[in-house]
Amino acid sequence: MLYAPLDPALDEAPYELQKHLGFQLTHWDTDYARLELPIAPHLMNRAGIPHGGIYATLLDTVMGFAGCYTGTPEHKKLALTLSLTTNFLSRPKGKGLIAEGHRTGGGQRTFFAEGTISDETGEIIARGSGAFRYRNTTL
């Protein structure tokens, strides 16, 4: 399925962790989000491949965004992660990571999501699932 690029009106200023890691929200729509991250030296583990924590962080973030889309910058939703499962499948062959998240269900207070990390060659690197709770605070 093809998704439209991120509406510039919904683009938020990067927060500190996002700035440090270097990922960017590139698509965001109802029940869907996509992040992209160039592979860089500060992301690597001792074996010279991206640290597993990078994959877990990307999955956590992209699935959270997938469940928090409102379509308007005046009404933001935020979520807290209740559980996160990450399965490591391969290592990247390309130069960038692509994380995609889909909200799969839920209700008024909680939602469930699944995510995948691949690279630009199509290599599937990690998959994840999570449960999230909407925060009472709306920005």
C-alpha cells in the first residue's frame, strides 16, 4: 500500500533523542507511520552493525506514532508503551533503516500495533508488536 508523504503541517520539531539518533518521520496517516534513519557510526554495536536497541527504539516510536494520528496539529495525542516485543531477523544490507508501524486495534484508552524494520534493499531486519496507552495529556 502506498502512503502519502508527511503533511508539512503535522511535522513536529525533533526532540532530543530523535536529534541524537537522526531518524525522521516521513509518513504519518490514520493507523500508519514511517520513520527513516541513515545508518551512521554512532548507531553501531561492537560487531559493527546497528545496536539492537536502535531497532527497539525505532519500533517503539513508529508504532506509537501509528496509534496517535489525529490529522491536525492543534490536537496531538501522546501514548505510553505498556509492552514491546522485538524480534531480530537479519542485518541491514543497505545504508538506511525504514521503520513502518500499523495500529492493529484497541479502544479509547489503549491500542495495539505492529511494526517492521527493513532497509532500502527490502531486507527485513526486525519486527515488533506492542501495547500502548493514550496519555491523559493532550498537547
